[in-house]
Amino acid sequence: MRTIRCYIDAPLSPGAVVALPEEATAHLVRVLRLAPGDVVNLFNGDGHDYPAELVSAARRGAEARVVSAVALANESPLRITLAQGIARGEKMDLVLQKATELGVAAFAPVSTERTEVRLDAERAGKRLAHWQGVVQAACGQSGRARLPALAEPCTLAAYAAAEDASVRLALDPDGELDLRSLALPPGATVALLVGPEGGLSERDLATARAAGFRGLRLGPRILRTETAGLAAIAALQALHGDLAF
């Protein structure tokens, strides 16, 4: 039986009656045709699912009463921050969606020398809100009850200077490390830097290396930006994360 999950940006507790967001209402009522008495799982990113019963289900608005709180323990023990060179449109959405499903703990959208997407303050705010929606939906689909942190877009130099992960990797076809030789100490946190379309330039790599990043190569083929990071995350999870146990 399919579990219907809905993100709510509000505190949740058993007995509380909450109004569902407009977009969620449209999906639950118009698409799934749920009615009062039907059950949905609400989550707000605090690590719990909140089974709830619909008490009203009109097209213009729906409310649900929280029945209980269920703690979930499906987060990866390997905390990965994906520093993704900002890619165009659907490519960025795909990366955020699939990396969320793979268990990434945080995202840092970065502007690099070859980034083609230029964001002023207004556009950056709109894109960040859109990306947050993508991450929320991916958590709902994949069963995660904690939202990956999503930083505001910034330059690679600003990101690299602030990153404090214990292991810092930049995808580079000529990198000195490969997945077989990569050893992670217990409790390691990983920052993974991926270039946009066109990859990381020599200047980008120099900036990253000055901040402690080491080059990681994935194999003999050149991968697209929407493939490279996801492949590396899946491999890291298989070797060192929740898929390894």
C-alpha cells in the first residue's frame, strides 16, 4: 500500500489540527481524491513522521489532525555535503532530487568560472525557494524525515574558505585519488565539489586545493555534471555509508 507523505513547514504534535499547504491540498484532493477520514503522513524535517487523519478535504483547503509521532532512523551515517556548480534548469533539479534520495546531508550551490547561470539577489532568492521545494518533495518520496540543509548560492571561493568537512574532495578526471584508494576515518564528514557544465577550471581547482580539497577521479570516462556527483555519492554510500552495512 502506498504511503502518502506531505511536508508541512510548521511544528507538529499529536492532537494538533493543521491546515495543509495549497499545493499539497491540490494533490491530495484533486489528484488522489482523498476524503475526510483518509490518512496521510506529515513531516516537517524534525526526524519524525506524523500520521494524520484528514478532517476536511475541500478543494480550497484541507485540514488534518495529527494522530501520533513516529521517529525515523533512515539517515546515512556518512554526512556528505554536495557542493554543486550551479547547472541550468532541470539539470540542477535532477541533481538535488536524486542526491536527496541518495542521502546527502547538505547542499551548497556554488558559482564557478564556467557557471553559465548568473543569479542576482532576486533570482537567487526565487531559485533557492524552488530548489527547497525540490528537496522537500524528494524527501517525501524517499521516506526521509530530515531535510538536507540548503545553503544560499555563493562563489566557489567563499564556499571553499568556509567549508570545514574533515574530508574534502573535488571531482577531477586527473585527480590523485580514486574510490579504491580513498580511506575515510571513523566519523568523517565529506565535502564533494562538482563542477557545472564544462567542469571545474584550472583556476577553480587551484582555489579548491588551496582550501584543502583533493582531486577524486571516478574512471576513464567524462561524466556530465548531472551524472558525476550522483555517481560519486552512490559509490561513497556503498563503500562508507548506510549501504555498506
